[in-house]
Amino acid sequence: MSAPGKREEVLGAIRRSLAVDGNDSARLKTVQDRIKSHSANLIPKRGQIDHAARIKLFIETLEGQSAHVSRAGSLEDIPQIVADYLLDNNLPAEFRSGEDDLLESIPWDKSPALTRHQGKGVASDAVAISVARSAAAETGTMFLTSGKENPTTLNFLPDTHIAVIRADTILGSYEDAWNALRDVYGIREMPRTVNLISGPSRTADIEQIIVMGAHGPRRLHVIIVD
Amino acid sequence: MRPHSRSFKNNASAALKDASLQLALGGIKNGFVANRAKARANLPEFEDLRDEARAVKEHALAHLDLYLEEYEKKVTASGGHVHWAPTATDAREAILDICRKAGARTVTKGKTMVGEEIAINDHLEGAGITPVETDLGEYLIQLRNEPPSHIIAPAIHLTKDQVEADFRKIHTTLPYDRVLEEPAQLVAEARTVLREQFLAADIGITGANLLIAETGSSVIVTNEGNGDLTQCLPRIHIVITSIEKVVPTLEDACTILRVLARSATGQEWTTYTTFSTGPKREGDPDGPDEYHVILLDNGRTEMLGSEFHDMLRCIRCGACMNHCPVYNAVGGHAYGWVYPGPMGAVLTPSLIGIDEAGHLPNASTFCGRCEAVCPMRIPLPKLMRHWREREYDKGNTPLFYKIGLKLWAFMARHPRLYQGLTGLAMPALARAGRRRGRFKSLPFAGGWTRHRDLPAPQGKTFQQLWRERGQIS
């Protein structure tokens, strides 16, 4: 897109400074191999634990980051959990979500008071629900991907964000989570946006005092479903 | 912004006398510094991760041309556009061109230090486009028409009373008698005001903490979520970034991200870490129609392979300034341009020249804390020393300093004379200062005693004490 010489100007300056050749096959191979193997570097031991311990770590860490976490024995339990949470927080009994299969298989009519809207986020939304594809227990970090299943705007526009995650997709490290995404999207492929979310929005820009709800959700509620 | 690093000394003197600035800076020790120490203690692998992060970046820099080509290939394949910008002017032209073609009136902005570096706001305004900063700190300083004073906490120099006064002055459509005492009330007001801007913007501009060659993704880290609203709502997303941000793989990115937040705010991981790849895909209900990346050089290729090469590993965490006694005393504005503190003292002369920024590498006690905490293990004091040498070689050093340095060098080469003179001076000073234990003023030491007392020596030189101790052990 840039004017033709600019690209060569920058690349040429790099090669002059490094005293290298852009066609050096050994260098090219090094780069190709590194991308192809995408080997993990050091992964902290913290997340390298069994499944039950991982879930415990995930919950503790998220709660430490001001998120609210609850567990659902099955998809059937989710409507009640959502309804109770909204009631407890004095929020309207309606939410917006995308078309994720997991959300489609939740029997929402079990809580008839709940109204579900679908589509991307709009300014007036108070509550949104999305499904996290995966998580790294290491820092209580969920991986959410863009698309009509879970529009990205739902993660940021509403005051309250509810994320549903399957217990078996809670992994130890970010590296594990990326590999899970590679299985879905393919090698070297990504959806438009991958949001790693570890809590509700916050800022400390005024006198280093932490305030929740800077621009994104003030509340993050995570429902782990077995 | 136009640099005013030449007046560092005057800036620093004024900063020391600025009571509200001193109050604001006082929070760094119990905030960023204490939190980093906690985060480091909580992760046994932290020091090893620093080594690995450094290795990742060194590998990426050694193959920078090839990783940038790979990165560009993937951005293009995902439907995005890469604009190469050898200079700040090239970057601005590319951005303004995109804005003009889109007929943009307002632009929301996530935090971008490269955006500050190329003074993009001034140029957008010049073209009749309104830039709106959305990071709370950046918004606060935009209201005051000030540059950031810290690379991750741009408004760290402000107190909440100053913010309240600004909000009352600028947000005139809100009732004047509203309560704005607590940070939470100020944040809520900024949220409401900026929400309108997010929804109205034609273009969103963000920076990038990292670029990934494997996937053609740009990565931002935020806690507010402003960067995300900036890029998922408008029709066009522009990423302003620089060439040294590229790393090979997602795994490599994670290694660097593991040390970034811990070193910066002391968080284990930021609230939001966002990987963006191209424009929205077919069937996506939201996201931008266009995705542009501006890849800025602006002097970086000259640093590559030079004595300042190590500085290209910098990931802009701000740990060096948080731990710097000079930064903590004078704040970021004294440095006179975009990048303050130790990293700024090395980077600024590289980007705007040693003639303009010669004071900055001298604004250091060489205590070494910056290097000790730098997650990328950049030898900042050594790099500052290189600038001091260059400055001396260029003849920019004032005559008074030169004479002093010559005198010192002569003494250092004649140890007997040195020991003889200091052997006389120390007992004399000790006698003179015996009563008070310190000096309020002293000839040739006015620069020191104007701001604080000089403790009186105890009477013996270091060499003498060393010899005595040698006999004991």
C-alpha cells in the first residue's frame, strides 16, 4: 500500500545495519522453522497441574482480579444462575448474545422472565453473555474469539459481561490455549479478534487508585459449566 | 510535540518546586514499585523469563527484515494493509491519506506512544479531523494540551483535584453542582463523555505492543477496554507502530507478555490483551471494514547493530522510570519530549538527535536500578554513557565541565597527588563541618546544597579506611 520505494528503503536499511542478505537461505530457514515449530519457551510451573487444581487456580485468580465466578453442573442450570445473578445485582432480566452453539443448547425457557436478544452489541445493552473458547488458568485469563457466535462488541459495550466457559476448555497456560485455537482455525490462522480477558475493566489513571468500569464492563461474571 | 529537552535543567528545577507534582510523584513508590516487587515474588520463574524474553527479542532483531516480510505477508493475506514509513512524515502522510479517503471527521485513539512520537494529533487537527484520546490518562492530558509524563501512566503528574477542575472547565453541559470528589466519580464522568465519542468515531487508531509474524496480528494490552472499543466500533482500524515490535510466534509473544504487565503495573497480566488480525471476516457482525498498519522506522534502523542496539528490545513497560530517582524527583515533563526516564534518556537522542537531547543521558546518577529492573535486561546506564561520550566527542560539553573533567582525569592518573590532596581535604572538611555534621552551603557545591545539605565527611579518605580494614582482616 505504501509508496513503492518506502518498503525497500526500510528493509534495505535493516539489512545494511545488520550486514545481512535478505536471500540468505540459512536465515530464511531459521525464520521458517521457528514459525513452523512455534515452540514454547519457558512455561511457569504454576499452571502445569491436574484438571481439578487448574479449575481451582482459574477461579481463585479470576476472583482475585475482581471477577465473580459460579459453577453450573449442566447447561440446564445456567438460566437460573443468570437470572439470580441479574436479580442480585438489581439488573434488568434481559441480555444480548451471539449464536454460539453452546448458548443455543441452553434451555433459556427454564427462566421465563429472562429475555434474550441476539446480535452485535448496541449502546443500550446492560448485559451480554458470550462463550469463552478456552482459558489459561495461569492468570485466570479467558480466550474469546470474534464472529457471529460471539460478537466482540458484546465483550466491551455492556455494563455487565457474563462469560460461559466449559470446564474442560480451562487449560494451564496461554500456549495450551493457542494450540487449542490452532486446532479450530488452522496453523498460522486467526479470527479477526482474539480477546484475552482476565477481569472487569479498570483504570488507575487518577492518583493510581483502582476504579472498576473505566470503559468496558464494570462487572464480569464467569460461569463454569461441567 | 516540539521537543524542549534542551531546557531540561530549568524544567527539572521548576518540577522540584512544583508542590502538586511532588505530591503526585510520591505515589509511585507504594504503587508501581511495590506492586512490581510483589508480582516478581509471586512468580518463581520471573528472572528466567526475563532471559527468555530478551532472547526472543534478540532473535527477532537479528532476523528483523525477514520477520517483517513474513508479518506483512500474513497481514495482506488476512485483508489488511501495511504502510512502511521510513520517517515520521511518511507515517503521518499515510494516516492522513487514509482519513481523507474515508472522509473522516472524528478519530478515537487508544494509547500509542509511536502516535505521540509522530505528533499525529497535531496533524489530524491541522487536517480538520478531531482526535479523541480514550485512555483515561491520555484523555486527561489531552484536555490540558499536555504531553504524557509517563509511558504507561500518562497523567501520573496530576492530582484528582486538578482533574476535577479540568472536568468542570471542559464538560460544561453537565450540571456544575455535581459531586466530583472521588476518582470513581471522575472515571464515571469520563466514561459517559467518551462513550458518545466511541460510538460516533469514523476511525479508530491504536498502537501495538507486539506484532506477530506467524499470524500477522497486532497486539494491544489495556486495563480499561478503551483500545477495544476504539478498534471494534469504527469502520476503519489504523495501527500505528514501529518495526522493532515484531516477534516470531504467539508463543514468543506470550513470553514477553509474561514480563510486561508484571514489570509495568505489577499485574500478573493485563485485564485485556487483544490480538487483531485484518479487517472483519465474512459473516462477522462487528469489527472494522478496513485494517491498516503503519510501520515506522524513524531512526530505529540506525540503532540496529549500533552501540544502541540493545535499546530496541524495550517493550515500553516503564519500570525503569518507576525505579529512577531522577524521574521520581522531576517527573516526565522535565525530559521535554515523548519518552521520559532512563529509557527516554537513551531513546530520545537517537530519535531527535543529541544536540537537542544532550542533557537527558546526563540526567542520571548511574545508580543502576533501571538496568536491574528492566525486564529485557537493557544496560541503560551503559547506553547513557555512550551518549555522554558522543556528546563529549562532538564538543557539546560546556567548557566548565571540560575543565572539571580534565582536572579529574589528571588527578586520577596521578594517584599519589590525588591521595595527598584528598588526605588534606577530608580532615579539613570534617573539622569545618564538625559542629553541625553537614553543610548548608559550600564553594563549588552550590548545585547540591541549594536543594539539600551535604553530609560532612568523617575525616578519612576511602583509601585510608580501606587500608585500615585490610590490616584488620
